[in-house]
Amino acid sequence: MNIHIFDNAEQIGAAVGEMLISAVNNDPDISLGFATGASPVPTYKYLIKAYDEGKVSFKGVTTFNLDEYCNLPKSDKNSYYSFMHDNLFDHIDIKEENVNFLNGNAEDTEDECKRYDALIAEKGIDIQLLGVGRNGHIGFNEPSDKFTKGSFRVKLSESTINANSIYFDENPMPRYALTMGTVSIMKSKQIIMIATGEAKKDAIYGMVHGDITPVCPASVLQLHPNVHIFLDKDAAVRL
Ligand code: GLP
């Protein structure tokens, strides 16, 4: 694991932004896995600024998002579809047809997960951006007694509901989501994880120094050959 510790989230956004910009400039048809939540927002801001300044184009880029809530309209401001469009896609030249999400409103969620996994298998993911939950979840792979494989429907944990319900003021927060599985995430050629704030310190400790166990899903990243972890001082305090 390559661990990079910075003073604040803006510096992390710039460092990860620069990594992604050079990756896109080296391979304009790159496939990127994106994450939602507060952690990647400074990176997305940095990418938008670089795009505005003519330093990068996303015309050939394909993206796969990690997860999506179930039974939340795509148009709801809290859907991950809306999140990605509001925070990145609407501000750059990415093609809508190259942007991929799990459909949390699909009638048959098993079929939907198979569709998504087949697309990922066909295209591959060159770089997967990740955040981490306070309980060590990646995507929405919650602590469990076994590691997950491909995409699946998950019941969200109380920890995740507590952490994310602050965003839900109109509709109640969904209790289920669709997420890429752990094996799909691990198949990405490179993984970039971002975590900031003291609330993440135990998850970060478990991820870096703990046993490799599905009780802390992020700990599986110890087995990946190309992981970069970007932390602020608060998230890194137990390392
Ligand atoms: C959410 C998302 C994850 C995200 C994590 C951390 O529940 N499903 O993909 O990485 O929790 O979010 P944040 O960056 O807001 O702390």
C-alpha cells in the first residue's frame, strides 16, 4: 500500500486530480471507476478546473460508478446519478453514453447486477477511486462474514444509515442499495482511496494494519498490488 498523508482535503484533491489528469492524458480512452460521498468532491472540483483550463478532455473516457441507492428516483438530488452529474459530469465533456451506473430502480435487481458486471468485464476498470465508510465499507460492501464477488443488492448497516441520513431532508434515506462487489473492485488495475477526518481513523487502522477480514471490507486492499491511499492527518492519526 502506498500511503500519502496531507494537511487537508484540498491538497488531496489536487494530488489525486493530478494523478487522474495524467492518466487520462496518457490514455484518452481510459476506464475510470468513480465514487460518491464527500471524500472525492475536492478531486472532482480539481478535475473541473483543469478541464476549464483546457488541460484535460474526458471525451473518450468511460466511467463506472461503485454503487446506487435502491428505490430512489434518479432525479432525486441524493441519487448517486444526480451526485455525479452535479459534482462532475455536467461540468466536463464526458459523453453521457460512456457513463455507467447500477440502476437501483431496476425491477429485477439480479439481472441488473449481471448486466453491470458484464459491462465491467468487457471494458475493465483502469483506476478505481474509493472512499471508505466509518465501519470500513467500500462501495456499499458492508461488514459481513464473507467477502462479496460481483454486484449485488445490499441492506445498509445502521452505521451507514447514520452517516448518510444527514443528506436526506425530503425523501427518507433508502435502506437498500446496489453495489459493485469486492472482487470487482479488486480487479481494477489501480485503486486510489481517499479518506479524511477523525471519524475514519479506526477504519483506516483496520484497513492498513488489521487482519484481512470481511468484518473490515477495506482490509482486502492489502492484497491489491497497486493501491494509493490519500489521507489527511486526522484520518491517519492511528497509523
Ligand atoms: C458512502 C458510499 C461510499 C463512500 C463512503 C464514504 O456510503 N457508498 O462509496 O466511499 O460512504 O463517504 P464519505 O466520503 O462521504 O465519507
